[in-house]
Amino acid sequence: MVASQWAARPGELRLPDNEIHVWRAFLDDERASDHHAILSEDERARASRFVFPRDRNHFVASRGILRSLIGRYLQRPAETIDFSYNPQGKPRLRDTGIPIRFNLSHSHGIAVYAFSTHRELGIDVEAIRSEFTGEQIAERFFSLKELAELRSVPPEKRHEAFFLCWTRKEAYVKARGGGLGISLDSFEVSLTPGMPETLVSTDSGRWMLRSFQPAALYAGALVAERGDWCLRLWDWQPGAR
């Protein structure tokens, strides 16, 4: 897993072809009112459907931060960003002439965002919950090899292993843009804590898998198209626009 070397936001935001940028944001530190005005009408409508205020505020903040980041990369007002969605719900910029690709995920108050130029990618984050027993989920969705590896991990590490596996699988599915059309047991990832990340799939030559730690007791994973790229980790600051 990539060490958590999260750097302060740079003054000039550039996205070279040989870099992939991952940002983290702590949504509980954000005021939803600071982001609500830059959302689109459909995003506001989606926000209004959340039953619990905390979930609604997290959604508003996560989408507002996404818009602010894209706006900074493109040097455009955040409210002018226009998204389209594939049939599985993966967002992209409606203007197909813009080379930026992006993906986002949030879990239990932390959001992560990935940006690249031209490369398809997917990102996922999950809170590692020690009280969570995921073996029944693993039996349903993991491959036989993954399930055997999970059972070989010491019990005190098994919950971490489950979430390492889950984030890596979700990041791959999101990178491909396949949603529920890709069976989670049709490919394999490694999951033992402290061991290198691996991805085995029919198209694994196309992708590179990297894990990172968004914060203590969180797991994060990024899958992006291969090439000569390096990963940069940036820290979003509350109130930044």
C-alpha cells in the first residue's frame, strides 16, 4: 500500500500526462452551504432525496469539491462544469474534447478523487470496520482464490484484508465503467495486508493497480490504464475553492 504522503495543495494546479493525481477530503470538515450553489439542478435534486442530513451534506460537499477541482484544472468556473454519465452511472465531462478523466468515491466522511489525462481510471475508498464480518459477502462475490487467501489471513487482520480486496475490485470495475455488468468473481486481486497489489483479469495487461491509505482505518485503491505514470497524493483543505 502506498505510504500516506499527502501533500498540501499546490499553488498552480497542472496535470501532466505522466501523472495521476489522487485527492482526499474530509467531508465532515466541509459546510454543504459552501458547495450547494455550484451544483447543477440534477445534483441538487439528488441531494434532496437523501433522508439523513449527514448523508445529504456529504453528497453536496463531495460533488462540490469535484467541481472545484475540475474547475481549477480547466481554469473554468466550477458551476459551468457539465457532466454526462454512461449507462452504469460513471461520470465524465460532457465536452469530449477535454482530455481529463476522473473518478470519485466516498465512505464514512472521507472522499477521494482521481484525475488523469486521457487514461481511464477508477477509485474506491472504504472505512475498515473491525466489527464488520464480511465472510458471507466474500463467499458470494470473491473468487475461490480470493476467498482462500482471505481465510489464510490471521483473524485480527481479516477485516483489513476484506476491505483491501473490496476496494481493489471496485476500483477495477469503475475503471472499466462496467458497473453491475462485470461479475466480481470474474477477476482476482491480492488482499493480504502488507503484500504487493496484484490484478489478474482477461485484460490485466491494460491496467495498473495501486493501493493507498486515505487515513487511519481506511483503505483506498486506484486502477488506471498502464503507462509511464506516477501517483501524486494531494490534500484538499476545508473552505478551498
